[in-house]
Amino acid sequence: MAYLREGKQELEVDFSLVSVWQAIPKAVAELGWDIQEKDETTHQLTVNTTGTLTSYGSMLKIELTKLNEKTTRITIVGETPVTTITSTLDFTQTSASFDDFTLTLARIMNS
């Protein structure tokens, strides 16, 4: 039996929406993930992460919201397919994807 394990994370960063939007493809590429959909108007992306030997890849939906000229909210919603066999092996897969993405994006933004 398979189902989706979901998670959500929201961050506020002290960078303009344009700066964050331009850095996201760099972070995704560095992680070896794929952008499946990208909407320049709504600032939304759908990203597929890579799986491992014991887990499936995740799908991350990333949305940027401009709070002011120097602050952007990043909302990440993740879905990871799991089965009864992989559920204990990849329990933290979605949150690990959030962490990997957030840390890579932060490093790129601060360089």
C-alpha cells in the first residue's frame, strides 16, 4: 500500500523576491534535482528531488511571496510517496529535502 507523506515549511528571508527567484534554479541544479514547472508570474515552482536506494524522491512545491522590498516568504510543500516497506526507512525524507534545499539556497544567497 502506498500513500503520500506531506510536509510544509515557511521561511522569511532578508532578500528581495527577485534575488531569491534567481537563486532557486542554481540551488536546484547544485542538488541534482529537476524543475518540472516554473511560473514566472506567480513565482511558483515544482521540483522533483532524487530518491535513494531505500526511498523515493519527493516533489516540492515552492512559492515565493514578496513581503516588502527586502523580505521574501518562501513556502515549501513537500510530498513523498511511501509504502509500508519504505515508511520506516525514509521517515525524514521530506524534511531532509527541505533542509538540503534551504541550506543550499542560503549558501548561494550569501555568496
